[in-house]
Amino acid sequence: MSRFKIAVVGAGSSYTPEIVEGLATRRDRLPVDEIALTDIDERRLEIMAGFCRRFLKRLGSDIQITATTDRRSAIDGARFVVTQIRVGGNAQRILDEKIPLKYDVIGQETTGPGGMMKAFRTIPAMLDIARDVEACSPDATMINYSNPAGLLTEAVQRVSPVKIAGLCAGGLFPAWYARKALDVPADQVRYGYFGLNHLNFAYNITIHGRPLTDEEFERVAEVAGRGGVDAQLVKTLRLIPSPYLQYFFHAARAVRHAQSKPLSRGEEVLALVDEAFRAYADETQDTKPEALTKRGGGGYSAVAIGILDALYNDANEVIVVNVANQGVVKGLPDDAVVEIPCLVNAAGIVPLNMPDIPRAVWGLVAAVKNYEQLAVDAALTGSRDTALLALIAHPLVGDYDVAAPMLDEMLAANRAFLPQFFER
């Protein structure tokens, strides 16, 4: 039997122990022999590899950890390639957050102008990785956790035949809200789900196979409302929105809050990552550091291991994935990547049919998808004009007099990472 190898690209990420732990604890379902770590930062890669070996030993696992800066070597022979890259690091994230605030526009890692810049930096790197997968492990599936997941997945699918699934833990949130509000097991909560990455809604929630009562829904709405969208609005929508909808439904409030904070989220994360890596570098450390919990990102391992299990074991699981629409969401292009429930088994990932998007949010979903497709066009062509049109199309910008100077400043701040815009 051939070795079961999984490659992790961007293994210098502080989240790598999450996937390593998930694979170790599900060894009965996923008999992985080798986790090949690769990263362009040799020092962080070395630290992470050392920690993961100690961590696996503590977990009682004999999975082999290998580490190399040669990405093709890591990918060669892998059944799955997990991507979790951050081009430009948190230093560029901080600029993504701070520059838009000067124009009274939200600065955020995946939403709005900041998310567009992150996509511009990351798409060329993702295409390089896809080409390596094509060359070295053409039957492998890319499991992408890099943000913005929807835009990156769409870019890869446009130009590469490689199999790719864009993942996010957001699909688990409605079950967590219901568990907390109603004291029921999360695995007994079911719901429909539609939208885009970080712009999605759950609906038709059931527990133990029965619909929620109105009173139960309102209790779930109260819990969901703590994530950023006002609970009264959640009740009015009769939908459970992603926490990222706060940037759309409370746009002015979100901008004021971000402008008032002494540190951006990127600056907070930078400090937490530094703290985590000090712990990882300690040769006596063999458990996940507290800084990783403080950083957030819960659900990373659960979703990744879930889809690996379903693909490998032909498990027929329904999992929320970023995939090409293929006519499922009416009114959006077939090649548009959407975040929806899919049937996952050994044959692949198939989007499930769903009812029409409710009128209350249809326009928002369509508008943001329009922006996303323009942003992918700009990233692939290096067209400043198309980038400008993408910002004008975005519901959080929509003003040429704001978009034009903001785009100039953000492109200049990212020049070192945007060869497609500056090296033509």
C-alpha cells in the first residue's frame, strides 16, 4: 500500500498544530503516515516542525513530520495539499486594515478593500501552488484555508484543472449558536445555508429533526447577535447571519469602532503570533500554547478533517464548502464560487440544490459576488481599471471619489507583492 502523505503549504502558520492534532486523533479514519510541512520562512518552518514532533509524541502518534522549503518535494506524492498561506504576513494585513479607515471605509482582513488586496497578493502564489500540484500530484485535492477563501478558490478554478475545496469554519457557527442557546448537541442541529465566504446565512434550522419554535429561534438569535449583528435584526431577517455581516448591516458603527481602537486586529494578532512562536520554540513545550486559543479561529481542524475523512472514506457527508455554483444558486454565474452545503464522498464534492435566496438579502449577495468576480479578474490580469471597478461595485465603497485615491494608496503600499500590477 502506498504511503498516505499530506502536505501543508504555509506550515509556518501558528494554526499548523490544529491540523496535526486533528490528523493524530482521527488516525483510525485517516491512516496518515507523513505530514510534509513546507514554508518559505525557513526559521518558522524549523520551529514548527520541532514543535509538531514533540506534540505528536505527547499525543502518542507515530506520524512522521518532514519539513522542507522545497514546495514541490513536499507536494510530491501527497493525497491532499492543505494551503494556509499569508503573503506579506501580518505586516501587510495591518496596512489592509488601516489604510481604508483613512477614507471612512472598513479595513478588514477579508471584507472590502483589505480583502481585495489580500486576494491580489495571494492569488499569484495560489496559482503557483496549483501548478506544483498539477506537476507533482495531479490526483491530489487542494484543501484551501487561506483567505479570502472564496476569491482564491474561484481564481484557481478559472485557470487550473486541479481539484480544490475552499474551507471556512463559518459553516459550523449556526450549530454552535443553537448548542449554546438551547443546550442541545451541535450534531443534532441541521440547517440550510447559502451565500459567499464571510457573507452567508443559515435558515430552516431544526433540532432532533423538528423545526425550531419561534421562541427557540429568538433564543438562538440572541446568541448569534453577540457575534456582531444586532439580535433584533437577526430576528427580523429570520436568518442567522455570519458575524462578518456586521460590516454591512452596521457599516458606520463598524468603521467608528475600528477607528477608535488603539490597535488594529492585525496588530493584536501579530503580538499573539509572536507569543505563540516563543512557546513553539521552547524545546520543553509539547502542548498548544495559550496564545493560539486567544487568537481564535476555532473549527479549523474540525472542518479540514471532516472533508478529508469524507473524501478518503467515501462517507457521504454534507459539508459547507466554497465551490463553483454550477447553477445551484439561481441568478449567479455557474463559475461563481459560492459557500454552500455539498455532498462529499470519494467521487468528489457536489453542491446540493437549494431554494431561492430570500429577497431580503439576495441583492447583497449578488452585489458582493459581482465585486468578487471583478476582483478576481483584476488579480489575474493586473488591471488597475478593473480593480477600480471592483471597488466601486463593492457595497462598502461604491464611490469613485473614495475608491480611486484609496486604490492608488493601497496598490503602492503592496507594490512589492503585486508583480501583476507593476511588472508589465
